[in-house]
Amino acid sequence: MLKFALSSLIICALSYGQTMAQGSKIDSSKMVTLRIDPSSARGAAVSQFFDEVNFIPLETTKESLFGSISQLKMTDENYFVFDWETKAVLIFTKTGKYVAKVNASKIEKDPDLKDNQAFYGFDLKTEDGKTLIQISAGKKKHYFDLTGKLVKKVDVDKADKYADYKKFGDGTVIDQNYLEEKDKDSTYYHLSLIKDQKKVETYFPYRPGDYKNDEGWHGGSIYDYGNPDEFLYVKNYQYNIYKLTSKSLSLAYQIFFPAVNSLPIDYGTNPIYKGKRYEYYEKNRDLFYEMANSYLHGDNLYFQVRNWNWSRDEKKAFIYNLKSNDLTSLADIEPDSTSQFLPITDLTSQYDFTNHGFHIVTPDYFYTSYSSLAMFTFKEQNEEKNRKYNALLTEYFKTQNRKGNPVIIQLKPKKN
């Protein structure tokens, strides 16, 4: 029988002793324990999980050419893409036709900055019924319309530091670096809930110097799966998945992986690992140093794991059915007629999906992407099978090539 290691414990308070500030209580009354062996994950056909698969090639022109999708947002009419390499936000219609773009050259340089002006992402804002692209750079926020024209720029409002943070429907803000200052002691929290500029709850305390000279991020990641009243939260160096509402944090799933894949219980707090984490991963390449991209859809829990093993054959992205306990490897989902016999991810090449997972998750659709290089490679693998494609892809394969823009894949998951 496989030996499973305990994935994680909530041990912040124990580690720092009585002098360390205590965070709010984490509710574990409804915690579900999952024992998951990645090597047992099976494959499946696309149609077993998805009712619909749509490929949306993004138009390639001299002006619109870019590398990969680092960030994807959308409205009812448009897709908005951030390309990390070119530092540009590109606008496309929902059919993939290029509209306009904003790049770093359109951002007025802050005279106080010595380095070149750049930005590292964007937000969408609605003003007077119109969608604007908001880009923060230096001490200014720049707003562009859907033609790429600068509409206005305003000073960053330091009094409203939560303006661009993730929020719940009731206005409660999620702060991942909240500082609670006291007379002679200060405590940060990896996760806090803030309402009307006031603290509601705080979780996972740490001191300002705790991570000095250490590699990696000890905080966590928040995942939006289309539920306006709830997010999923995964803390680094744990195999726990939490549910976060505007009022509390609860431990929803505690995962046990085989010992060969599991970090030591005290990995996040024991100083013997401080400053030596990458070295430790190199020596223990099968250990899952991170969980990521966690989403819920019906009875299915989606998640990824990461380690130092880069074998293309290794299973690292999964769908776990909470009722049947079936574990499916996303990399082993076989193309069928639902996907026009094309893969729904590029996991076999370990690039876009490995790095970004699903860009957007809604109750009705998931969105991911991969390169034209991958798309044409997958087509070539189908050459001897005489596959037929719909009109959109037929035209795409006829007029484009492997150097073109990425393709967005829209997936409609089955209801269960």
C-alpha cells in the first residue's frame, strides 16, 4: 500500500510562539480529506468532460503580432490580451479580429523613474457605460479607450490603496500583505479581509524579517471560478485548498499526496530550508513545491502541481471528481469530434497551460490558449487521418502559419 504523507498543517502560530500575533480562526469543520496519487490518473475523451470546444484564432497582422497570452480578460464584445514580451495590451473582437493595442511607448514616462517605462498587466474599468483599459505605471493610472487612445491619466490615490484589489460583491477587499502596526511590534498577514478600509479578519501572520534572504513566495494565490461570493485560496508550501468568502476563510480540502511527492510538514517554517529551497528542489525533483490553478465546477475540482521534474510524460494537471473519487489527467484527455480531433491544451509541450492554466473560469465556460506553432503541429499529427475542420479553422489553416498569433480555446464543461 502506498504511504501517504500529511500535506500541510496550519502551524504559523505554533512556530512563532505566544509573542506572535494570532490570526483569525480558520474553520475546518467541513474539511474533506483527499488522498490523491497522480500516477493513478486516467485519461478520458474530450466529450466526457466538455460539451463544446471552440477555437478562436487571433488575427495576425504586422501591428497585432505578439508572443503569448500572459493575461486574458473579456467583455461581451471583446477579448483583451496582455503580452509580457512586448508589454502590450491588444484588443480583439470575440471572433478574433484585431481592433487596436496599447504598448509601453504610449505610456508617458514618469520623470522620477530612471529605468524605461513599462507596465506588467492591466485592468478593465467601466465609466459612463464605456469600457476603459486601466494601466498603472509610475505614479499615474492611464486610461485608454477601445481604439487604444489615451482618454485620461490620474495620480494614484494613496488614500484608496484597495482600488484595484480583488473584491466581493459587498465591497469587502482581499489584501494579501496587510500590515498591523502596534507599539513595538508589527505583524503582516498573508491574507486579510478589509471592509470600508477596516480590518475584518486576518490569516497567516508573519513578521517583517521572517523571509529575509529566502527564495520563493510564502504567501498564496487566489482563484476566481465565477462565484461572486467565493474564491479559492491556495497557500504556498501547503496542499490545502481554502474557500474564502467576505466574512471568513475555511479549509475545504486537505490533500494527501504520496510521500515521494510531499514536502516536509514544517517546510514553510523550519529555518533549515531558508535560502536553500531551489537547491532542495533540485535534489528532490519529484516533490510538489506548489499547487496552483484551483477551480471548482460542479463535482469537479481542477488543480495543478509543480515540481523540478520537467518530463513531458509526468502528470501535473488534474480533474478530481469529488463524488466518484475519479482522478483524470488533463494531459491525457484525448481529442475527439467535440474538439475537431485537436487537443484542448498544450500540456504535452509544457508551455502555455503549464505556465498559466485556465486564463478565465466562469460557470459556463473555461478559457485557455496555445500558440499557432502548437496548433499547426497538432494538425500535422492528424494529416494521415484525413480530419475535417469547421469553416473557421479551415480558413485559419489555409491562410495562417505556425508563426501567427495564439489561439484562444473556449471550453464548455459538462454540468454534473
